Amino acid sequence: RGCSVTAIDRDAAAVTPLRSVANIVVADLEASAWPLPGKTFDVVLVTNYLWRPLVPILIASLAPRGVLIYETFALGQQTVGRPANPAFLLGTGELLSACAGLRIVAFEDGFVADPERFVQRIVAVREVLAPAAPPRYALAARAASATPLKCADHEESA
């Protein structure tokens, strides 16, 4: 609520439903220059899209304290469906490496069963560190009665 939203897609029909809630930019990001030079965003959200030359531009467009949420297909996807072209599949840890310099809050690189797909996901923040206290990113608490953590040959209580 209360967020200013900008949606970018090369297919005008894909973003038409967003017209009442977003500033729409129709642009082919692979064939033309970034359409919003110098603009920064509090959140950059990308799903199921990879154009490697764009990734540094998206990261640079994060405002101070801005959050990047990115999920797209990874190597292995070619074994279960499309896209199958390696040019559109992230290599192992590639998204994590691309976000060096940002605070990584969450990262996953693996297989999702329903629907079957190989993905990488990341949530990262452009931190602005004040000299006082570091930011606190809340994590879900584990209950004391939770199942013990199991690691290889030993158990450890949570």
C-alpha cells in the first residue's frame, strides 16, 4: 500500500492490467537502452527473466535501503522444461555473485517440485550503515520444542 510502482515489459498486453496501479513502460530491454536512466527504486522485483547485461543496471538502480527481489531459472531447467537455452539460465551461485556489495538477506539455488523448475532466488538490500547500530532483519524464530537440527553424523538441539 502506498508504493509507487513502475512496471516494464516489452509486451504492452502483459502490463495492461497494471495500468490502474502502476506507471507502465513498454520497452525491449534487450534491444534498447535502459528506459529509466538515473531513476532509483525502493524495490526492484524480477521474476522469470534474465538478460545478464541488465543485472548491474538493476542493482545500480536500487535506492539507499532499497531491496532487490529476484527469481529466475537456473541450470538444470533444461532437463524439465523451458527455458532450455543456457543463455537464459543462471549458473551455480551466479545471482549471488552478481549481488556482491549488497547485504544478502536470503538466497536459494535449487529445485522446486510444483511446478518442476530449477531456480535461483535472492533478496538483497543496498545498506546505508549508520555509525550507531546495524540494521536488524527479523528472522522467523524456531520454537524450543522444534525438531532437532540434523547434520551429517550428529544432532544438535535448536
